[in-house]
Amino acid sequence: MLVSRGSRTAALAVCATLLVTASGCGESSAEGDDDAPPASVRLYGTDGNMSNSFGAEFADQVGLLAGMKGTSPLTPLSDDFIGRLRAVDSQLTGFLYAGEAYDAVVITALAAQLAGNTDPADIAAQINGVTTGGEPCDVVARCLELARDGTDIEYRGISLKRGGFTDAGEPSTASYATLHFGENGQINDGKTEFVGAGDESTTTTAAPPPAKAQNGSGRGSGAPLKLGGLLPRTGDLSLAYPPLAAGAALGVEEVNAAGGVLGDSVEWFDGDDGTNPDVARATVARHVDEGVHVIIGAGASGISRAVLPDVVAAGLILFSPSNTDAGLSSVADEGLYFRTAPSDLLQGRALADVILRDGPQRVAVVARKDSYGEGLQENVRAELARAGIGPERIKLLTYELPEGADAPPIDFDSGAEEVKEFGADAILVIGFGESAEVIKALAAVGLPIAG
């Protein structure tokens, strides 16, 4: 499992405040020839590619990722929770967003129970309140028991540990892991560090509607609660699907083992977002026909942006475990969009911290051309600039995403040459599974990637 480090290096102690406000601790005072090629180049990644499944994309170049480091929203997971996940999927090799998927299902179930019916608008009115201001609980069975009695609750589950949701329906605080790839192309758990971010004072203070105690079977309430999956079984983000699916499945299983919602078992309708707007829209349309009340997904922020108008038009809730695009905090959603993943405003600070610890002279930030990639790229740029890394020392590049299952791989040859000519000694790659081609292109032009 991922473990928290008991001690921190002196550099981390100095730079830790970057998670709240960036400072200049990564800026080197050494002087030298700016045109001299770097002796080595460090690779950095994000939640979309810092995973064991991403390492599998380099089976023919084992060791290329050695030393690559990056961040991911991740809470230290207990052995008990990991064991429960593996009881659902014994083949799990990573746990990215598994806790967030579990919490999205549980929060939805608790909100429906408190609302006393399955009407999406009534569930939405309870979701933020489930996470703040009531009697604390962190076990599904106990939380459901309180909700059935009409007791206001403050749910603290797997990913939601400190502050509750903001008015925008997202976590006010988060935990980030700094992850490192080892020589075998897999995450070296022994080097994982956890750092908190965010501000509990941004937690909503708005009171939800009064909770309704359950009377009888709850059959007159529109039960059963129906949840529809909109997770990336296929497409560029498919490497994140196993833990997302396992977390959601475990949530449904444990809610039903505790008696379900409104006197009936929660029903799950599977669905793929394909990391593709057309695939996702088709799945949403099918869920509407199936009578789904809440859609769990999408995986990628850009996919949620694409389908949200359809979801809102149908009067349903979209609840994502893994969307991080900061712009989604203010998206037009009529109060029907929620997420358990934190905004990339927080991840941008965490990534800047990780990069600045190594004292880079020139930083290239390569991102997929969508709302997630370009949004996080800008957040990181702003944090690096705040720390004293001037525009002449930062190069921003994006790459177009292939369209269609039969599209050729990304061609980043010219971009790799630009990075080489720029003389970057630090390269951040923001993307999903497709970003493997970017890293391979960087290596192919002879950049001395540090191992």
C-alpha cells in the first residue's frame, strides 16, 4: 500500500508552504551559461499518468520512467480499505481515485436517504450538507442509521477527511501524494509522501433542507435509488478505470449490505465514457432511458463538460470522483454537478512544490489540449512564476488529442525538438495514457532523462 513518510527532508520542510502560497525556495542562485545543455532532465507527471498502469505503457523501454515524480490527489489508504477493494477486484495494481469513487456513491446514498426520496433535485439539495455541520460518522452502516432517523450528519469517509464540501459542491481540503517511479516502471511506495492542501474555512455554511426520517419501507419515495456509471472503461483514461470501478462497486455493495436506501437496494447501471464526448453522450442518453437518478462520472474533466448540458437538461445529477479542472467550480450546472476530487488550483501548488525542490533552471510544461491539460498547465505556470521562475525560463507546449479509436498515435517529434532546443532541465507532462508517446518522443531526440 502507499505509506506516509515519517520524516521529511530539509528541502521539503522549506518548500512545504508552497501548498498554500508559493515562495521562491526552488530558485537556484548558481550562475552559468544559459545556453549550455542540461546534464540531465527530470520528468514530472500528474494524476493522469502517475500510476502503475501508466508504467505498463513502457514495457519495451523499462527504466525510462525511473526517477519520474509527480502528484496525485490521494489520501493514505488503510489496509482494511485496500483489502475490501481487492475483494471486489483482486487484480488491482493501483488505487487512484478509488476512495473518491467510493465516497461519491456513499454521499449520494446518504443524501437520498436524508431527502426521503430519489428526486435528483432533492438529493442535490442534501449533498453538501451531508459533509458538514451534523453528527460525525465515518462508517456507512452508522451513517445510514443516523440518516434513517432524520439526523443531520457530517460524513467523513475515505477521501473526505478534514473539511466538507464548498458551496460549489467540491472538497474544501485535500490530501496529495508525491509519487515516484522506480527502475521497474512501477510506483515506489516507499518514497510516497502525503501533504495536505486547501482551506477548511471555505466549507459551506449553508444549511440543507430538514432531513426526513424514514417511515416504513420507503416505497412511496421513488426507491430504488438508481446510479449510472460514466467511467472510462475505454479511451485515453482507461488506465484509471479499475480503481474507479472498484471504489464505486464497493460503495454500492456496502450501502446495500447496510440495508440500502429508502428501504430498497441501490441499483447500479454500468456505463463507459470512452474518454470521448460522443461515447459519453450516448451513455448518458441510455441512463436517462433507464431512469437513473445520479450519474457517477465522468472520468475526465473535459468529458464532464461535454455531457453536463445533457445531464442538466434531463434533471439528473452528475457526480464525478476524478474531475479536477478548476473551471468546473463555476460551471453552469443548476446545482446538479458535484465532485469528490479537488480542484487543480490545489494540485497546481503541489506540483510546483515538487518541481521547485529540485532547483530547476528551465521548465517545459507539456499538456494535452483540453480543459484539464491546459487548465492545470496554467495553474502550474502561475505558481512557478510566483516562486520567481520568469517567463524566459518556462516553455508551454500542448499536443492535439487523436480523434477516433483508429487514429494514429500522437506525433510529438517537433515538440520534443522544441523542448531540447529550449534547454529544459525539468519537464512536466500533463496527460493520460496517451502522454506515453510524448515521453518516448522526448527520449528519442536524445534528451538525457534522469534515472
